[in-house]
Amino acid sequence: MILALVAGIVILTSPWIFLHFSPPAGNRRRLTWVNRAVLSIAFLACAVLALWVRQATAGTADFDWWWAIALTYSALLFPMILLIGGVIRNFVLFRDVR
């Protein structure tokens, strides 16, 4: 249960960290679009992961804990997607802004 709590804290603080380190963009509309796209992809990937975990644990002894397993996996996946998206955003798409 402690692990699920830590996973929840990681998932809740990751978007703030991702948005806090956005580059000072000249084209604010493009930056907003990129941020929304990365966050949407991260949330969608976590939802697909949760559905996969639920389906994979169906009929097993772990089925009662599928939500905790999915939350733990999401605590790894969500920040990784935001990290990759942030690197692409800061060093590829908006590298000339600095």
C-alpha cells in the first residue's frame, strides 16, 4: 500500500515538473499544443496499460490488486513519457528559443 501511495505522488507531481521546465517560447500556441499532446499521450498510455494489467490478471489470484499493479506500472511509465517528451520539446522543437 505504501508503494501505491508513492506511485500516486509521483504521478501527481510529474505534470507540474514537466510544465515547470517548459522553455520560454516565442510561439506560445505551439508550446501549448506540444505540452497538451505529450500529456495526452502519457495519460492515454497509462489508461491502455491499466486495461492491459486488468485483462492480464483476470482469473488469477492477483486480480483483486490489479489497480495497485497498474498504478505502480503507471508510476514508471508516466514520468518516462513526460521525460522523453520534455527532452524532445526542449532540445529538438524549441532549441532555438534559448
